[in-house]
Amino acid sequence: MPGKLKVKIVAGRHLPVMDRASDLTDAFVEVKFGNTTFKTDVYLKSLNPQWNSEWFKFEVDDEDLQDEPLQITVLDHDTYSANDAIGKVYIDIDPLLYSEAATVISGWFPIYDTIHGIRGEINVVVKVDLFNDLNRFRQSSCGVKFFCTTSIPKCYRAVVIHGFVEELVVNEDPEYQWIDRIRTPRASNEARQRLISLMSGELQRKIGLKVLEMRGNAVVGYLQCFDLEGESGLVVRAIGTACTLDKLSSPAAFLPACNSPSKEMKESPLVHPPSHGCRSTHNSPIHTATGSRLTQNFSVSVPTLIYTGMGSGSAGKEGGPFKALLRQQTQSALEQRGGSPPRFCRRREFPFLTLTAFPPGLLVHVGGVVSARSVKLLDRIHNPDEPETRDAWWAEIRQEIKSHAKALGCHAVVGYSESTSICEEVCILSASGTAAVLSPRFLQEGTVEGCLEQRIEENLPAGCGFCHIPYDELNMPFPAHLTHCYNCRRQKVPDVLFTTIDLPTDAVVVGKGCLIQARLCRLKKKAQAEANATAISNLLPFMEYEVHTQLMNKLKLKGMNALFGLRIQITVGENMLMGLASATGVYLAALPTPGGIQIAGKTPNDGSYEQHISHMQKKINDTIAKNKELYEINPPEVCEEMIGSPIPEPRQRSRLLRSQSESSDEVTELDLSHGKKDAFVLEIDDTDAMEDVHSLLTDVPPPSGFYSCNTEIMPGINNWTSEIQMFTSVRVVRLSSLNLTNQALNKNFNGLCENLLKSLYFKLRSMTPCCLCHVNFTVSLPEDELIQVTVTAVAISFDKHQALQTTKTLVEKSLQRASTDNEDGLQFPLELCSDSLPSHPFPAAKAVTVEKASAMGDANSRSRSAPPCASPTVGVVKMTPLSFIPGAKITKYLGIINMFFIRETTSLREEGGVSGFLHAFIAEVFAMVRAHVAALGGNAVVSYIMKQCVFMENPSKNQAQCLINVSGDAVVFVRDSDLEVTSQQPAATCQPSCTGEVTT
């Protein structure tokens, strides 16, 4: 599909002074696309030039339109010397290639320089004319829409979910090449930025081709990442979920009839797929890593082994879980080699979905979290420029994930994500997701076997069906503690549930949720190559185990029984490994009430020690009671026959598989103060165990009026206001190299994260009561003894009094319904579900970190073709990590924003040190993202994420460098209040539609 690209340079403003004699600038512009370059005339002696150039026309193929960015360079003309660079602008043309997207890009773009930052603005107009091309062998994927959101986009409905798509491209890193005889920092940074833009476009085009082969038209949950492998190369990789989407054309779909996410999702349900089959997502064969050598492999679904088994036993010994771990690995290996009968019939594809939120009816059962990690050596790659070796690495990881999901009786993995951590030549590959059973009606033909369909099609009770175990109770792949569902009483459920997805909209939840984090640091010896990789591989299983132990302890301490949105990071540095797990804890009414935490010491004859243990036990019991009161966890009592199985043996962790009918004298030694409920036992057998208990008790809850979660929706809070604030915070700490121990490291890391949260609470104190939603922590070790923590989140205020009144009404209705059900001999717990919530949406909070309406922001606001009777004014483009905007409707998706920036300075102290440098750079990134969205005609960015923030510092030379990669969906939204005004006017004068644009 050949096309014509037209570019017009209108004007510039606020340019820097480049001629010291006149304090002015002789500016001109170079416009480059591919190998063709045009230049404007030189506008002499002005800081606000008016070029008004002619239309520069480029005749190119649509493949080049997808791969190449439009490059605009502003320079200062010098007669007797080389022209001085002022800055550059990269414009992605891809949003203009959709049939429903904008037809023009027009606006003021910040002129960016990698050394000096933003240096003025330039007004550019870009148009694209495409010609129809029915060539079946074309290499472009024009027409495939990309979405960063991990749920079905608003104003769309999914016809078919085809499955998983992935791709990666590799190139040499310009940072490690000689570009010129004298390589300047600016030349190196600009070469890197341009290369990454090219690779990003190529990757997106290849993903789109795979989607077209599957007969899809969109990629949802698109996640693109960069791996900086040093001398081994630069890798850009992406994953997503291929779908066929239909646009909702009904005007009623955009009226503010309902605002809750559950109702919005019901407006756009999945439609029964067509009968045609689809081709596989993989075009290229999976290559074997013959050129690279696998140093060590740690790849196992540890969460599924610990989640349901640890809830009823002791956490003091590792023998039991690791024996179960070996059994699980053996079983997975047998399944892969045909040693045991397969659980599923042969099908075309094992679904990997990057979605974390699902329309009603798609998610049937959840099995638990499955994860895999692998340690690789980058210097063992024979052909660093070829992607085959890395493709084989990721194929191994995904195969492990599949085998673990099958062992759990599941045929799909949802909430799937991949990540890497690189230090010198060692790379840790990580992948995780949630094993699940999906309804076959909504997937492509041949995705699930026919023998599953009959079991899935049974009528499942709303609110608890996803909690029911998908695996066979009599042939479980790991030891577990099961009880009957406390909601429907028909199926078995585990005592604890961990997932990587968002809380389903129909889930029955008691009380509020909260953010739960597990933090861990472990020292390692400095080593090189294979010795280093071996040391890391030996540490990984123990770190994984300890992280999950912490999560389980803190979940019990909160009085909750389920985690959603679980994200575990393992980061490698030169002399340490760090683990950070974040999730949102909730109390699911379908799962059994969690027991308490019982401390057991090994020296009962020591009176002072016993007194200390007793004192700590009292503090733990008091903390559990306070947390239940704080988060309003008051589940109804259940009858005796519904209470779980007898208390397991606390000291025999290695005997978890033993029959529960066997007696043990040790059980009688413990004073379990929670009646017949199972207690979680912690053995204090060494200093580390005591430190773990102390860290458990020093985990301070948020101040009064604050709540936090890492999911989009906060359970138990529903009366949001329109006051929202998005923020990004980066904190860099240098550790002292003297006498570093694991305990000291853990204490410093805990203090760093806690102080970061406290500073956020302090800055947002004027918004109370409020909730921090979509809290995303990222930890990295950029240099030796340097820890960097990045946090992005959005704060939303809510009406506390209205929420209390709403909760009271819900309780009364639930009690009335329970009394009606009890007439039939059934007993149901208190239901607090999102379907019963008031009309205000489970909002997606949106606002920007430094949300100041600067002169640049006001100048960027311009009027576009808006509906004649709706004229909302938006001065600043809104930004939010959530997929929706509270009190508003998204009417149009304009394309994804995927931008990569590099900033370098040789005057770090003069720019305010590390904090001043990072603050200024992040503010500039926000300004450039907003400018690109406004130029597309949008007024918001949803599903915003800072995927990478790499900071490097050389204090002795007063130098620093930072690399930031951000992405999101550019959208047009209309406030509900404006839609109400519109709907009250005659239909003939104004008809809201998906294609209408508003003033931005």
C-alpha cells in the first residue's frame, strides 16, 4: 500500500540563544524520512521564527511508514563553521495509518536535545495519503490497532480472542560502537534514540503481520520492552494478545447511564466467535540454542506449591516445599516426554493472554500463579545480531509455564508478563502468569479440547466460580488444604489464592483491600561469567521461597485470604540480588477465614525467651485485630461442619503429604487462640527467623484516610470524586560498603520503600480521604552499591460519608437476602460486590505527577472539530496508569504512544544533584508525551506506564545519564456532565458518536 507523506513546518518559538553577539538565533529545519531530506529557509535573527514552508512530500511504501519515524532537526546556521544543533523531534506516523484514526498530526512539539533537554517548540503539520493495495505478499500491517490497556478497550467489543503474539528484534548498540573519529555524547545518544525508534516500528509491524495471519485486527495488552545487553547488542521485544474487535457504534453506549466497570464491561461482552479456524501465531520455527550454553535453569511454579500448602503448616523448614518442588519438576518433565497421560487433547495453541481484566463469562476458574526463571550468559551467544538464540530462550520459559499450568488442570495462562534483569554478561529471564480455565465459546476454534467444554458449561454461581479449583481433588499436583466454597457450598476452594490478574468485577469481597509487599536482599560474591551465573542460580530458589513466605505471613497478618495483581521482580547486581513482590490483598467471601499466626520457639525451658515469644505473640494477635477493624473485615460466622480440616502439624514441614487422620502430640503443645480455625505457624529457630518476625511487625499501615493497592480497582471503595493526581517518584540511594550484611541490606531496603510511601502520603495529605491505585514499584541496581526505586501511581479521593452510607445499605440488603436463603437451609456470607455499588464508576484515576498548567501546556491546548453542542475545554492532557477515566467516557482511541528518551549531563551538581536532574527529565518526558497526544487530537493518555528508567552516575566527573521508556494509549474522552447536557438536547442537533472530537 504505497503512500505519500506530506510535512509542513509552520513556526518555532522560545528557541535558545545561539548567537552570543546578537542574543538571537538563525534557525532552519531539516525534515528527514528514510533517506530523503528537505530543508527550510534560514530565518535570520529571531527566537520565534515563522517559516511557513511549502509541503515537503515523501513518496514511500507503507512498510517504511510503519518502520521509520519522521525526524525533524532544528539547527542554527553558521556561515564559517558547522551548523549548531538545537534539538530534534521524532514523530511516529503509525497512528495515521488506521482507518478510524486521526487524519492529520498538527501541533506544537517540544524540541528536545539529549544534553540540554527541551529547547523551545516547533509547529508541524503532518498528513498521509494511502493508496489501496491488495497485494497478498505485502510486508506491512496497516490497519492493525494496538492497545496498551490489559482489558478490552472501551467503545470496543471483542469478537474473537485469537491468542498470544510475540516478537523480538536485535541490533548492535551504538553506545558500544565508533560512530565518528571523535564520538560525542550527543551523537551517541541520538544514534541510540533513532535506532530504538526504528526497531520499535519494525517490531510493531511484525507483530501486526502475525495478527493479520490469525485473521485478527488488534493487539490488546501490548507490552514492549528494551534489553540493554551492552556489547552483546540491543534487544527490543514485545508480547500481546491478538483479538478481533468491533467498534460499538450505538450512541447509547457513550451516555452516562452507568459508571461502574462491571456494567461497562457488560455493555461490550464477547461475541460468539465465527466458525473459521485460525493459523498459528508463530511464523518462524523455534530454534535450538546450540550456540549458547545454559548455565543454570531455575524454572518452576513455586507459587502454586506454596500458596495452598503453606496456609496450614509451618514455615520454619524448607525440606517439605523443596521435595514437593522436585516432585513437581519430575511430573512436568514426564508430561513433556510423554511419561504420563496428557491432561488435554491436542489443540492448535495453548492460550497465553496478557489481559488482566475480562468481560463476564470468559474467566471460568483460576488455578494459581505459575512462574519460571532462567539464568543465561550473554557472552555465549555465537551470533549476537541474530534473534534465534533469544527466541529459543523465551520458548523454553514459555514451555515451562505451559507444563505448570497443565499440572494445575488449566488450559490457559492469563495476566502473562515477561521481564529481564541484566548485569554485565548475566541475564535473568522471568515470566509469570495465572493458570486459568477459560470459556471455549469465546476463544478461537481448536483452542480448547471438546472434553473440557461439558465441564465448563455447568452453571457457575456468580462471584465465586473463579475460585473453584480446576484440578482434581484426589490427584493434586501438590499438597493443598481444601474446603467447600463458603458461597455456593458445591465446589472445593483453596484456603489461599494468589493471582496476577485484577479482581474480577463480580467477585464477592468483604471489607477493603490493601497493598502488600515482600522485600528481600541477598548478598553474593563478585564473580565472572559462569561462576557468577551459577551463584545466582543457586540463590534464586531460596529467594523465591522467602519472598512467598513473606507474602503469606503479611497476608495472614492483614486477616485476608487472596492476592491479586501479584508482580514479583528479581533484580541482579554486581554483589547482591534483590526481590520485590507487590500485590493487593483482599478477603474473598468464597474462601475460608484465615487463621492466626502462631509463634513456636525451640527453647521452651528458657523463661525469658518464653516471655519474649509470648510478648511477640500478643503483638501479632493485636495487629491482626487492628487490621481487621481498619479494613472492615467482618465475615459472618459459619457453621461447624463448614470449618476446614484439622490443624496440621506445625513442626513437620516435610510431612505435608501425610494423611490428616494421623495424630501428633505436637499439636497439643500449641495454644491456638483462634478456635477451630487453622493457624499459620512460624518457628523461631535462628536469628533470621527473629528478624523476619520483627520486619513483619514493623510494616506500618498507611496513615488514617489513606488506602493503597496495585490494581485498577480498590475493593470496598466506590464513591470516588473527580479529584485525581498521577505521580511518579524516583529515589536513588547509595549504600555504605562497610560491613554489609543481609540483615542490614533488608533493613535499608525496607526503610527506603517505607520512606518513599510516607513521602507520598505527606504530599497527598490534602486529598484525604483518598486511595493510591495502580501502585507500581520497580527496583533496579544500576551500579555497585546503588539502589534505585521507581514508583508510579494515581491518587483518587472519595466521599467517606457517602461510602459509609452505601456500605450500610449493602449490609442490610445482604442480610435480608441471607435470611431469605436460610429458609432453604443455606447460609451465605455477607456480599459486598461491585454489581451492588452505586452509579459512580470504579474510577480510573488520572492526573499527572507534576500536574502544573505551564505556559507550554496552555499553548498546546487548541480547538479541534468538536460536536457543535459539546464544548469541553481541557487545558492539559490528562495522564493516568488506569485504563479508564472517572466520570468520563472514552469515545476514541488514537493509537499508542511509545517513546524512548535519553538525557545526559556533565553538570550534575549544578542541576540540583540526582533529584533535580531526574525531576527535570521526568517533567520533560511528560511535556513531550502530552504534546504528541494533543497533536493527534487527543486529550488524555490512559494505561500509561514507565517501563524503564535506567540511571547511571559518575559523581567524580559530575556526570549522569538516564534512559526512560514510556507508553500508553492516546484517547479522546468526554466528561459525563457534558454528555448529560448533550443528551438533553434534541437528537437532530447533536448526536454523540465514536468519531467525534472535542476541544483539547
